[in-house]
Amino acid sequence: MDMDSTKKQEIHPETEIKTGKFEEELEEDDDPPTLSPYALEALQQFIASQSISKTQEEKEADENDEDAMPLLPEDWRMSQFWYSPQTAITVSSEVSSLLSQFTCDGSDVAPPSVACISCPTLFIYLKKLYPTMSVQLLEYDKRFEKYGNDFTFYDYNLPEDLPQSMKHTYQIVVADPPYLSEECLKKVAQTIPFLAHPGKNFLLLLTGEVQKDRAAKLLGLRPCGFRPEHSSKLGNEFRLYTNYNPGERLGGWELEE
């Protein structure tokens, strides 16, 4: 979930570290090497300046995009990278289309609902575009606690450490594992069936191309033609996987080789 480098003609702390200017200040004992207080302070100042610059650039970009929603700043320490407005709107529209396939005929205890696992961008767009939609965010970042009962703290390392009231509750589950690792996907893959309604359900997974085989093996998902994008222009190729054929929507399922 890339930071753009500044074009100013000046020496930056990370450049000095790479060229060895700070290497002589590293402790040379048996413990893992650490930066001196001077070097650490310089590095922290650089990271802060990059973060401020990136936030300003994103703000300007959002002001020029009438579809953009106000979002919290990304926290790269939690591997956070927000979707582009076009991606968020496209996936939100798909979720809305899927919900329309469920009807409350009196047999359902509650109206159909949506669970968003580690994809706060989608959650925010769904809340804004479809105010009456029942949608729950499962997220590690407690900044989203401001959404009250629509927020549930989620740590993928504890995939089923969730309220029992959420078990088998959601007709639609959308997940975006925070890391492109096999371990992370495996654990999120445990959370998905915990949440998913045992009857008719739709599963959507947004993750890297590198997870294609694992998504098929763990969850029976296939990639769609639609290619999700992030506001920060990530270099990793991202895909959307589903357990259903969206037909003409989302570019349909990709043909198997």
C-alpha cells in the first residue's frame, strides 16, 4: 500500500546514508547496526518532509478530481495505499450491482450487507455513494474508529478474532490484504469464510498479480479484466479476483491459459 522523490538540487539524508557518509557513525558492536542520534534525526526530518510533500501533491490532485473523496493520509508503515477515485467508484458500483441481486422478502433476518477487509478507501466511497448500504470496515488502523459501529478492529494475524455476531453474516466480502505475502493472504483467506454468508455470497479480492495462483487455490477466485489502480501509482501490478463471473462488468473473467 511509493513516495515520489523531490526534484530539488540538494543532498538528502538518504543519499548520504547510501554513499556512506553516515556509515562511520554506525555502532560497530555485535548488535544490529543503528544510526547515531544525528543521523536518525536527519532521516526522520527527511521522511517527514517527504510525507508533507506527498500529502500536498495528493491534495492538489484530489482538488483537480471532482470524483475524489476526502481521505486520511496514507500511513506507509501500515502498507496503506489508497485506490484512485476511478477504481473506488468502479468497485463500489460493482458492489451495489451485486447487492441488488438480493431481495428482502421477509425471510431474511436482516438486509444484505457488505464487509470490507482492510480496504478503507472502498468503505468510504460506499458510505458516501450509497448512504443506506449496510457496510462494515474491518481495519487495523484505529483512526477509522470515528465511523463508530461501522468499524471493527482487525489484525490479520488473528484472522478469526472477531465478534461472533459477524460470523456468516455478509453476502458480499471485499478484501485487500495489506501485504503481498503468502502468509498474509492465507490468514485473510481464513477471515473471508468466517464472515461470508453460507448461502449465496460474492467474494472480491484486490491484491497483486503475484497472488493469482494462491487466490485460486485458497479461495477459488479468478482474475477479472479490470485493473485496479492506486493514487500513489504503485509499481506492483494489481488485480481484482472474484468467485463469480461479472460478465461484461469489470471486463469479465480473464480467459484461462
